Amino acid sequence: MNESPHIDYAAEDEISLLDLLQTIVDNLRLLVIGPILAGLLALFGAAYWPKTYESTAILKGEQSHATQMLTASVLDPIAAKLGYTSQLQTDEARTKIKDQVKASFNVKDKLLTLTTQANTPQAAQALAQDILAQTYLQTQPRDNEKLRLQKQLAQAQEREKEANQTAQLLKTKLSSAGTSAGSTSASEVAQGYAQMIAVVKESQASQLDTEKLLQGLDASALVQEATLATRQINPRRGLVATITALATGFVLLLFVFVRQALRNASQYDESAEKIKAIKSAWRKTLGQRPKA
């Protein structure tokens, strides 16, 4: 009795690497020319995009100064100067300026980096200079705060003066005690002298901090003035063209494989019915009448 031949339908349905290679070769012109044309169009179009230039300034400061550069007290006057407030609401104008400004603080070297962006090198540099000028102004103490700091400075100076005088007296007393360093009196005098020296150093440190607050931030803190950019940072035309070409190539490759899969499936009655149903549903979605 002859056995009927066994057909391996799974093997027939399986897509081999040769099938994929054949599909790619058959559509090689589309897969090569399409991405190239898309990349060239993107390269040409990028030339007409708005250009962006960047200016950078570096100065000695604190984290509080970096934070202050992005506050309303600094940004609002600049937005008004640039004419943004005449076209936008105050909050919108402030946000627009803030999007062009970045301030970062490095804890290790105590350096603050200010970066600004604009559509011309001169505008980017001018924006950085305006940010710095407003920051200098806002860090200057005013009225009651200035009086409080002046009083604090005077107290620290008086405390240093008194501690110095006491230290000198204890030093003299310690010298007159001779070599009897082991006595209780000499030990107490030495301890008191050390304490007064510590008070002197603490007072001096306090005076330096207070003087910095009184002085505020100014141009003397600049390590690098706002730079004038010579090259644009955005858009990078080569990168835009490359990404566009790769994305187009991927889409076309996907399109080719899907189209080939539909062609293969249409050879079988059951698959053909499914494809017909999919097309009918798609036409209904688009509001088209199904073909008779």
C-alpha cells in the first residue's frame, strides 16, 4: 500500500534567510536611492533651520549665585529689555529666556559656569553679559540687610580686638611663669591663650564671610568673560542628514518586507480572504466605499 507523501507545511511557511536576501536584492534600488534622497533633502532643509550659537562665562561663586541667575529678579528685566514682555505674558517671557540660559556650579573648584544660547554669536554673548550684570546687582545687599551685615562685621572686628588683647596678656603672663610649665596655673594660662587664639581665627573668618556678603558678586569674580561663538551648535546638518537617511532606510525596509509578506500570503485562499477583510476594514475606517 502506497503511503501518501507527507508535506511539511511548516517548512513551506518558514521564511529563510535566502528569501529575505532575495527580497532585499529585488528592492535594492529603492532601499539605496530612497535613504540617499531623504538624507540630501534633510541636509538641504537643515540649512534653512534657525541657527543657534552659544556663549560661556566662568566665575568664582556659590551654588546660591547659580540659582539666582534663573530667578525672576534676574530674568524679568532682561525679558523686558529684549522686548519679550511686549509680545508675551510675563511668565511666558521669563520661560523663554530661561530656556536660553543654563547655570551650573562645580563644588570641587567653586566655579560657576554660565551658558547662554541665541540665534547669533553677538546675541548669545550679550545675553550672558546681561545675566551677569543683573546677578551682580541682585547680590548686592540693600537697606536693612546691608545695615545688619555692617553691624555683624563691626561685632566680629570688636571680638577679634578683645580676643587679641586677652591673648597678649595671657602670653605675657605665661612668659613670666618661667619654666614651671607643669604647675596648674601655667597650664590654665596656656589653655586660655589657645582659646583666645581660636577666637581670633574664628572672628577673622567671620569677617571675611561678612565682607563677601557686603561686597556681593561683581566682575572681579570672573575667570572667563562671556565668549563670542565662532561656530553654531545647532542644527548639525551632517548628523540630521545621517539620522534621516537611517530612519528612511528602516521604514523602506519594513515596507518592502510587509509588501512581500502580503504578496506571499495572497497566494493562498485562506490568507487572501483575510487580506481582503483587512482591506475592507481599512477602507471603512477611511470612509471609502468597499469595492464590489
